[in-house]
Amino acid sequence: MNDRTKSFDFEKDIEQVNQIPAVANILEVICSTTGMGYAVVARVTKDRWIACAVNDKINFGLGVGGELKVETTLCNQVMELEKTIAIDHADKDPVYSGHHTPEMYGLQSYISIPLILKNGDFFGTLCAIDPKPALVNNEKTINMFKLFAELIAFHLDSLQNLSETQAQLQEEQENGEIREQFIAILGHDLRNPVNAISNAAQLLLRSSLDERNQRLAKVIQDSTNRTKGLIDNMLDFARGRLGGGIKLNYENSKNLEETLHQVIAELNMAYPDRLIQTDFNLKDEVKGDNKRIAQLFSNLLGNAITHGEKESPIIVTATTESDNFELRVINKGNKISEETEKHLFKPFSRGKVHHGQEGLGLGLYIASEIANAHNGRILVDSTDEETCFRFQISS
């Protein structure tokens, strides 16, 4: 793609050049070192020449944003060849004596260095001009200009990379919000058909069915209960990501011990072959949202059922002491790897799972968000023998 098919944002180019703090000093140094009266950073394309930053000591009259016809400048040649042009005295120069550019603008001394970006694109030139002769066509001066040109190009690259990164970040944020809105809408809209299926399954279980159809109806009911839990996790995830956070309601209709036993009873119905042993010592009232704690507990207990040894019991303890509350869920099984543990409470992060253990990976994330809403925390201790999840609330 050549310059004639590219789309340029010249205002942005001017803005970026002037965001570089060193540019003003560079132009001042050029003028004071060479004795020339006009120094400029120019944006140059095949069609346009635009001044981006200027130091004008001779009233040349072309300020920032000022434009020259590119074909009337020597920068056009600098762009095509990507080489420096330096003229001490135009009238005596064997190449540029009588050239239209010095004559048109009344110049005797001229120097122009190409500004080449890291990707090889030609941005423009670093120039200086004066109606009087000046010694610029020498190694020392040209090397100084090249050094300044490289510095300006480096900063332009950095600014353009930053601009592209910010644009990509903004796009990702917008895409992320759309995805999370979709999750919220999907979770909400799924509730009605799932409730309808659940109600139908309950009616079937109350009717006279043979043993085979009773089992099928029970499978449907268990699956809808599982699906309801997934939908709740999706909605909580979406609310948390969209800024709503986990909401707590401290008006509890049941005490916490009853609530925990209810969770165990529900999971025992779904997994009748799994043994769950309890040891509750809740002497003091726990300040919390019992329904949310039940949701947290259900996720921890469900995780233990899924990943623990089927032959070994799951142990659940709950204690209160000096306004502190701790809930433990312990299962026998393989140790959680260090790599998996790092991402255990992140959404959509499951680590390696076996067949039948697949899921969205939101359960532990939602549990940790509920713990945070209670100003609590969830800790995990995993060894080769057992894994323990601890939910703690401290006063």
C-alpha cells in the first residue's frame, strides 16, 4: 500500500510531535548551533508537507500546521531517496545552484534529515533553513541532525504504540462488557424454561410411574437443579463484572446451622452414594447473609464431591468463637497442583479436569466473591492425602 492509498491523520501527527518534550529544545539547539533561523519538524507525504513543530527566528512566517506544496520543497527528494540533503551556500552549490526551491523561498543554507520510524515508514523530515549561508554540509552537523532525528522517531514510535495499545484496550473493554451483558441476559432468560422443566419433573414424580420412568424423571429433576445452580453462578458473575457486585441480605429466615444442613440434604439427594460427615459448633450468631453462605457452601461441597475420592467421606465442620466463624470442607483425594492453585478462584479457570468434571469454572470464583462481600476469605490447604477449603469471617 503506497502513500496515495493510505489515510493520514495529520492533526494527530502534529499533536504527537508536540507531545515530545525534547522537540522544542532540539529545534532551539539546531538554531543556536548552526546559526540558522528556522528549524522545523515536518510531516511529509507524497501529497502534503505540514509543519508539526517550529522554531522561527527569521519571521519565515510558517507556523505549526502551516503547509507548503510538497513539490516545491527539497523534502520531496529526501522522502524519495531517504537521504540527507545539506547545502552550505545554494548560489555556489554545484548541484543546487539555480534550483527552484532555494530561489522560490530565498534560501542559501538548507539541511533536511529523514525521520524513519521503526517499522520503516517515512514520517517526515527534520529541517533547518536560512537566507544566509551556513556551514551544515559537514560530518559533525549531519551527525547531530541524525541523532536528533533518531530521538524524535523513537518518541513517535512510542506514542504510536501507546495509542494503538489504548485503542486495543478500549476495544477489549467494550467487547468484554458486551460478553458479560450477554451472559447476564442469557442467564436471566434461561430461568423460565428451566423452571418449567423442573415443575414438569416434579409433577411426573408425584404421578404413578413405573420404576424406569421414575428414574428418568429423577434424572431430569437433578439436571434442572444443577442447571439452576449454573444459572445463578452466571448471573452472579455478570453482576460482579458489570459493577453490581454480590449483594447481601442480613434478614435471615433460618439460622445458619439449619441452612447448612439444608444444603447437605439437597446434595445428598443428588449424590446419595456420597457420605458427608458434619461437626457443627455454632454457639454464637454469625453476621452474614445465610442464603449467600449457603451458595458458597454448596459450591465448596459440590467441588469436594466432584473431585474427592468417592470411597472416602467428606468432612464438614463449622465453628464460632469470639465473633469469628470458620467453615471447613475436607475431602480425600489428589493434591491440587501449585499451578492450578494459583488460578483456583479465577473465573473460567478449572485447570486439568477429568471426564464428567467439566463446567464453567465459576463456582469457586462466586464463592470467593461471596466471601469478599462478607469481608471474609477462603483459604485452601492441599496435601497428597486431603484438600481442605476454609471459609473464615473475622470480626
